[in-house]
Amino acid sequence: MVVPDSKDKMYHPPDDMKRNAHVPDFNSYLALYRRSLENPEGFWKEVADEFFWKSPPTGPVMQHNFDSTKGSIYIKCMEGAKTNICYNVVDRLVNERNLGDKVAFYWEGNEADHHLTITYRQLLSQVCRCANVLKQMGVRKGDRVSIYLPMIPELVYAMLACARIGAVHSVVVSRVGEDERHFAGFSSESLCERIMDAQSSVLVTADGVCRGEKLIHLKQIADEALEKCKQRASASVTKCIVVRHQALRTKSNGTSNTLQSFSFCDVEPVILREDLKEEAKGHNTPRLSGCHLWWTSSYIDVPEECEPEWLDAEDPLFILYTSGSTGKPKHHHHDVYWCTADIGWITGHSYITYGPLANGATSVLVSSSWGIPVHPHVGRFWEIIEKYKVTKFYTAPTAIRLLMNVRTGSTAERYDLSSLKVLGSVGEPINPEAWRWYHEAVGQGRCPVVDTFWQTETGGHVLTPLPAATPLKPGSATFPFFGVEPAILSEDGEELEGEAEGYLVFKRPWPGIMRSVHGNHERFENTYFKKFPGFYVTGDGCRRDKDGYYWITGRIDDMLNISGHLMSTAEVEAALTVHAAVAEAAVVSRPHKVKGECLYCFVTLKNNREFSQTLAEELRNLVRERIGPIATPDFIQNAPGLPKTRSGKIMRRVLRQVACNQKDLGDLSTLADPKVVEVLFSQRCEGAA
């Protein structure tokens, strides 16, 4: 690693940010990073000392084996030590740091007049009550609890309650596409499979939720899923807790006070017993029977204290399906964080629930932020930032590109965004055009853009700039985080030095990395460690430039081999989005008799732009000029929309099948809008196979 060449065009951290930063400059980063590699035992012990431990570890802080030829793969951190994560992120802040009256979450519902303020003391009370209810239901250490909730406070309460009593939570993403049948990408069949996988004893869900103007009947989906489990002789769920959430919206006045009267946040739960019966009259409220309980009624007379279960550091915390900062953080009293991810994704686990709370932060929790960032109007993101004086804003390139191209133009300029200090990007590589718009229009040219690379499996960011220390190159995830040792390998497993491009791998673990695939450790070893023994294989391609900056080039199976030349989809997509007419692009390979593979490009145009053969030719020339003749696309197709998952990732498997006219698509339940696939097939390029 070298200090960046100052002659290159890059964006440097503002001087005023350096004064209060834990890592104030690039040399400080290098020194701390080297220490994390040269003395990992001391480094991680220092980090661990920031948390409360009931008893110390019985061996080294970090232990691992990444080489499957030398035995079973394992990662252990603080083995033998006893702690409880819920105690560390809630009790300790209330009882030891006197932050009980500090706001933990500002919650914004589907509509702007639905909102709540939750302090750390209120959070502790509600988590303890939820934990006591779960214990009364027979949930014990090691049991699994499935959580199928929208982005409401009860989702956080349920997660932390599980952590408090040693139960393992499995959060199922709660998002909605254009078609109600594909809510969250999880039909009753998919929910059933996840309940069966985890063998959960309790399901926590809600009566319903609105996404934009669409009402989704969650309880109906949950009932169907539980019935399917029963039919398959896998009826592990003995109780189902139902949050009466949708009743909030059907109230006549729709005010925030009404919302509070139906929410678990009410400080007088006894009142709810009769209120709920009366308010439910005349509304389409699902009936409960058998193993089902209303969330509110189950909490009546439940104690607000619950002793945490002291757990081994290596006991499991959660199960999450794939698709916090270490170092001592400097948190400022007036900072307000907003990560727009769904809690059902790893980003939400790490950067909405556990990470911010561990730092005593105030966060914004928004019901519709990721799935529908333009509801009820295109300025909703900026309105919320202005309302709560958000200082750290973390979102996805997909949302950034969408907001770049709203019909009314850059609405960010209409709001007071002066509170912002740091911007973040997560989920996929961000193209330089979107990066620059984000930096200028949202950050007003003064906020560093922290473009992070990580995976569900890594638990947190592993390549990332530090806002006060790292000179930024638009589109680059820059350098490794502390304790993370990346390498770039060739197809033959040779470690490449200096400027290079190949497979991104990691040489050593860090505390947040996944421990196994639930119920299938052999699959864990085969997927992540078999290809290159001794390394954790990310499955992503990566390029390292002459300054040591890392650039994620996309999944290895998204790499393109054109006439023997290796190129990335991200590289071609970035070239296409340079054109003023293009809002978004996705590139896949298609078999070619001579080249082996050729480029098939899908482009989504900006508002009021029309697709034509003239435009297609302009785009071909643009790619040829920016990358080279070998990268000239053979096919460019108009794509009004792209097939994406709830987290905003483009499903290139589907695009490859469109390019090859293969209509046997298999399971599309994880798509946000499955109907877009039909449109893409209807607009395939002439001459494509």
C-alpha cells in the first residue's frame, strides 16, 4: 500500500472534519491498519475492552483456519468469554452512560404524519417486556424465532429481545413489489421454507402494512406459510405474535397520536386491552385463533425488567439469508444517523440495529425508505434529512440513481441539507457519475462519500474510505478496513502484486465474518474456501490501481471474457452511464460463435428520452472510446426497468436469460417487480438469438 499520488484527481477530506476524527489523516490510518495486522491479538483485545464481559475469554482473542487441506474451517473470537449483546447496546447505555433520555430512534411511517420518538430508556423497557413474553411462550437459549415484520419499532424490539434471552432471530425481509402477490419477494411458500430451515418455535408478524398506496396482508401470508409448514410435518411454530400495525392506517384521523395508541410504545399498555377491541370494530382486522396472540394484549401486566442471559461469545446471534466499525468511535451528541436499508438485510442488522445502538447513536428508522424512496413525493429523503437534521446518510446506488433522475430534477436543492457531514454508499459498486451527483447535489461538495464494499457474509464493511483520512476516487471502495487483509488472485490462485485484476479474497478473519451456513458446514467450506485453500473467497472480481486503491468489478460470474480479454460488467456499465440519456445500465454476456462471448447491454433512459438506433450507435461509440474496440457492445436493448432484488441488486442471471431468449426462468420470487421480465422479453433486440 502506498500514499496516493497527489497529482491524481481525487477528493480530499475537509479540514474541519479532521479535528474530531478518530482517524484524522491517511498516515494515521496506515499506522493503525498496520498495527491491526501485525498485532491482531492486541488490536482486537483493545476493541473488545470497549464492551462489557461477564467473564474473559479462555484462549486467544482470534482463532481460525482458512485452509480446508489442514482440517475443518473455523473462526472463533473471544471464545469462552461471556457477554450479552442486548445488554451492551441498551442496558449499558442507560445504566452506565446515563443515555436513558437520549433518542435511540426517530421512526417515520409510510405517511409523513406517522412518526414516533423512542428513547433508550423506552427501548430498554419494551425489549425487556418482549423478552419476558417470549420466555413465557417457552423460548429458551438456542431456540429460533422468525420475524416477518415491516420496518416498524417492533422489529427492533423483537430482535433485541431474542438477543437478550439467547434466542436466535431470523428476520425475513419485509418489502413489497408492484404486485401484492410478491410482497417482500417472499410468498407464503418462501416464508414457509425459511421457518422450516430455522425450525423456529415462534413467528412474529403483523396484520398488514402499506407500501405506498398498496395494502399488503401480512397476516394472510403468514397464515398460509404456517399451514404449509403443518402440511409438511414441520409445524415447529407453537406461537405466533401479531402486531396490530395496519389498524393504525385505517383509523379515521390518522394522526401520530393515534399511531402511538396502537403501538407497543404506549407507556400505559393496560389501556390498550379495551381500546383495541373498540377500535377494531368496523375494520378489516384479521381474527386470531389457536396459537396466535396480539402483540399489545400479550404485554399487559408483563414486567419491564428481564435479566439478560449471559452467553458465550461464539453462541449464534442471528440467521440471515445471503442475496460496525471497530476502533474506538468518536460519536458526537448531535449526530443523527440514517441508513435506508431494510433491517431484513445485513446492512440493516449491522447499521440500523446493532451498530448505531452500540455507539449510543440516534438513528432514523423509516418504513418506506428503501423500497419506495419517492413516496409520498420525490423529496421524501431530503425532507426527512431536513426534519431530523441527519448528519450521516447511508443509502444504495440504485436509490441515488433514481433520485438523480426524478422528473422534477434535483429536488435535493429545495431542502436544507446543511446538517449532513458524511454520505455513504452500499450494496453495489457506484458509478462515478452517480458518485459525483451524490457528492455535489446532496453533500453540497463538502461531505465525503464513504463508498463501502461488504457482503452479508462479512457482517460489515471490509473495504471502505474513512471520511477524515482517505482521499477519494469516485467509484472506488479505496482501502481495507482494520484487521482485513485482502489479496487479488489469478485464476490459477497466484497472488498478484501491484496493479492487478482478478479474484478478491481475504487472508484472515475479523470478528464479524460469518461462521457457517446454517445446518450445512460442508457447503460453507465448499463455497467460500475450496477454490483457493487458505483464503476466504468473496466471489467478486477486483482491480487494484497504481495507488493501491481497490475497485470492485462485480461478481466473478459477471466478468466478461470477450475474445480472450477479461473485462467487468461494472466497467462497461460505467461507460454507458456517462451518456446524458442513460440513467442506468446492466451488461451481460451472450454466446458468440467467433468471440466466445459478446456484450448484450440493457439501458434505462432518463425521463423524456427516447430509445433509437441513433442513440444505440452513440452508446457503442462511447464504450469503444472509453474502454477500447474489444468492448464494443453487439446488442443494446431499451430497458424501462431492470430485474432487481429488494436490496437493489440487479439479477443478471435473469438478464442473461433474456439475452439468450431462454424463457424457463425458474424462481422469480426474490424480484421486486417480476413483471419487468415480460417487458424485457417483448423488447429484445432484433437479431439476438
